[in-house]
Amino acid sequence: MNEALEALANAAGLVWRYHDGAGQWREAPDESLRAVLAALGLEAATDDVAAETLHRLTELRARRRLDPWTIVRPDEPTRLPLQGDGATEWRLESADGAVREGRAEGEIEAGRLAVGRHRLVIDGMTTTVLAAPDRLPEAPRAWGVTLPLYGLPPEAGGGLGTYRDLACAATAIGRFGAGFLGINPVHAGFPEDPLNYSPYAPSSRRHLNAIHIETGTEGAADETELIEYPEAFALRKKALADAYRQFTEGAGGPAFDDWRAARGEELQRFAIHQALSEVHGAYWTDWPEPYRDPRAQAVLDFAAKEADRVRYHAWLQWRAESQLSSAQKAAKDAGMRYGLYLDLAVGTHPAGAETWADPAQFARGVSLGAPPDAFSADGQVWGVAPLSPLALQQNGFAVLAETLREQFRFSGLLRIDHILGFDRAFWCPEGLPGVYVMMPKAAMLAVARIEATVAGASIVGEDLGNIPEGLRRDLDASGILGCRVAVFERDWHGDRGFLHSSTYDPQTLAAFASHDLPTWRGWRKGLDIDWRDRLGQTNGEADAARHGRSDDVAAFDRTIGNHDGSVDAMHDFLAGSASRLVALQAEDILGLEEQANLPGTVFEHPNWRRRLPVKASEFATDDRFARTAEIMRQSGR
């Protein structure tokens, strides 16, 4: 490898030599490094270009009097030591809008800063001052239920669960004594492409999925086992259009107009994007060139001409926010300590609303993914655009803060999918081996603490996979809970036996599995192995995998004292865990066998299409929920 290329890769925080999740040594080729550097905006097409880029980057960093970000304790005297010699002018723009200016040599005395992100400008260069508490308060012990919102049989008709169905479920489960109700991500999706319905590859994480708005005018509910998204989307879109027509013809409007004005330019850009999608298709990368830049005159002209369609899409967000807020209120009114437990997807679709509105914030030409491990021999490419660590720092972590804030508006507990990406993110250039990109971990954790503190909420970080050394320690120090998934909690370096839940770290959320894993009954039967065997993914080792699963089931039963395959024994095992939080899947409570998602498939397996067999209004009288709640109560949860 050329010396300049290696030095630039190191300076940019790339890690291309590493052990993967299966313990195998990997080294990405030069081509991967050049592609990832280009995605970061650091040109390195040739060795000479890499040397020039490194020189400019080194010079720029040498001129800084302060690093791009720093973390301070809120409400304490803040002194910031300056790098270099000589006096300098400074300007501090506080999170509350207040401005202070001064001249300093050696250090800046910034006074006491409230919790928040503050902008300090020195010699034309910006430093983000993160006034963050050292640690979030300990999360009170509780248990809760997770379920697929899309799979709730709609009470008022149609083919998809709604935010009002969610409110109904929250009321029922809250009265059983649950502390939270978790759902799949409800970020804005792609209404113009009903076959792109994965909740983990959204169009925008800063807006809501309008397809879950209830109108009550869709006719009979679809009672089939699997959701047919094209039909479900068509019904709901028509119902929403009719509801908007009634809204515009009625006397309503001032409250919406005030809300829309308060949400400002960011909402306007999203609404314009949605209106453009109706004309030019779901993905902006396929649009005519004049419409690919939100600041282009063609876009401004379109927004003026189609003002009512833009208003319609803003109105959809208003309705979605209103109904999701009502669901959170219903959860709290039912006695839930946390209320809704929302899920923040790890990334956003590279051709969605978010990358159109803020393209500089995202890396292009690469996808987030994961290196090979024991469960995925070829690694994973998730098809979502990563946030650029350089852009994050240059823009004061605004995108991260705003994204978190949007989730906390409707929840008291937030799951951050693949929080390993706060430490290092695995970027996969097309057709090339992936490379780790180091992220500003300390700053990102500080931003998370700031937003959770302001909201009075708690955070769960999905810390599963090829875990970077020290990450779990840092999460614990921040008061962010980790995840303990029972099927993975084993003595991997000893006899591989399952660990008892009483040994789990208290600063965690315990669960049997997740949406990406088999249900309790499906795991016991090896249905995931059967699926992969039918799809030709087992490389002739299906029988061995089934034998291994049989041994695992027997070992797990011995650990939990189970003799008849009862889900109650598994729930009792989780209830007795040391973890502060316990999450139970509705699929397990209801005795379902098939899992929600089979990783590595799109349409080969009916991902995100399975309905629950019971309406939310029936939860309150369902003996299975009552029995599960009693197990939790007897454990002291």
C-alpha cells in the first residue's frame, strides 16, 4: 500500500485490517479504501491525489484553535483551553439563542452552559460545545411487550395496523401492568412504491409513516394471514385523500397552519419531496436532473404550482403526529411508566427524502452493513446510506440530534438499532470488501444524553454483533441500556451453555429473541433452518443445523427448568433476569411460529407481512396476556 494512501486512511479514521465476527482476519484492498475515502469527500483516486488530500487535511487541522467538538458538564464553569499561541476573537451562540463574544488567549471562559449543543466560532472555524450530563438516570425496572404495528389487525378497516390501533393496544397492555409497548420503526416510507415496505430502510427518519394513519373509511378489515401491501396502500391512500378533501372543505385549518409554520423549512422540504414523488416516482435518483436538488429553481417552481399537494403531505404528517401522540398519551394514561418504546433504524434509504433534502450529510456510493460472522458467512449489506462523520462534526451533530428528538416526542423509551455504529460503522462500497469507519463516539453518545435528558426518556442500544472493545463500557457509563438476547447469551469460551438470566448485566433490556430471529416456538422447531434449506442457503448442512438446534433447545430447557416447551417457563426465566427491562414478543405470547423477518431475504420470505391473529381490542380479555402479566407480577416487575 502506498504510504500516502495509508496515512490518509488512518487520518480519516478508516480500519481496514480487523477480525470479523467469526474471528477471521480480514484486510480490505486499496480499492475499498479509495472508494470509502471518496464517500467521505476525501479524494484519493491516485497515490498523488491521496498525498495532496492528506496535506490539505493536515494543514486544516493544524490551523484549528479547538477541536471540532468538545464535551463539557452543564451548569458548571466552562473553560476551554486553546491550541496554538496568540489571542483570538470568539463568538458563542448558545442553544437558547443567546450570543456572547470575547477575546481570549490561552483559554476561553465560556461561563455556565445549559444542557444542549452550543456553537463556538473561533477564527472562522466552528467548535460544537456539547453540554451533556455524564450519565442518564437509571431506568426503573419494568417489563413490556413488543409487536408489529403493521401486523395489528385494523379495528376500523383496511389492511394495515394504525396509530389508533396502537393506542388501543397500549391501553390494554398498560392495564396488565406493562411499563412499555414497543413497535417497529414508523419512519416515513415510500408510498409510491408499495413493495418497499421494510421499516428498516426508510425514506426519512425525521418524519412518520403516513400509511398508519386511521381514517375509518376503508371498509372491511383484511383478515388474511399475510399483508398484501399494494392493495393495502391503495385503500389507505384513497381514504387519506378523501379525509383531506373533507378537511379542506370544512372549517378546520388554523391549528394545522400554525403547526406547519412552526415546523418550518425542514417539513416543507419533506412535503415537496413527497409531492415530487407522486409525479416522478419514489426515488429521487431516478428523477429528471432539475429536480434532484431541493434548492433548484425547478423545485421551487413546482412547489409553487403544486402548493395544495405540498400542503396535503404536510397535513399527513400533522395527522400522523396527532395520532401517534394520542397513542403515547393512552399508554401513559393506562399506567405505563415509559409508554411507547420506539425503534430508530440504523440508516436511511440512499434515494429517499432525507438524502434528497440533506445530501451532504450522507455518504454516497457506499452502504452500511456488517462483516462476516458466525451467522452470516458472507457479511451483510443493508442498502442504507450512512451518516458522514465529517459532515456530522461540521454541522454540529444537528441531524443526529433532530432525529433523536423526533423519536422522543412520542416515546419514553427509544431503541437505537445497531448502536455499534456510534463507535465504528461498516461501509460497503459496491462490489468491494467493506471497511470500518470510526465515528465520533463520545460526541454521539453526548448528543444522545442531551436529547434523552431534555425529553426525560431512556435509551436502549442494540449492542449485538461484532462489538467494538469498550463500547459496552461506554454505553453503561452513559446510562444507555444494552441488549441481552437469551439465545445469544452463552458461555462461548467454555462449554457454550446458556447463561442464566440472573447473570445478565442489570444495565440491559432482556428478551428471548428479536424481529430478526425465530419466535419461541419457531426456534424450537427449527423453522428458520427449514426456510433457509428451502431457499438453498444451508450449503447441504441443514441436517447438521437441525441436530444442533435440537441440542440447543434441550440445553436451554435445562437452563430454564422447562420440561414441556411452555412459553410460560421462558417468560418466567426472563422475568427473573437481573436486567432492568424485559421485553416480551406478542408473537410468543400468542403462540405464533413464524418470524417477522428472515435476514438476507427480501421477497423470498414474507418479511414484515405477518398479521397477529388477535385485534388489539381483544388483548384485554385474552388469557395469554393475562397469564404472562401474572408471571411478571409474581417476579416483582
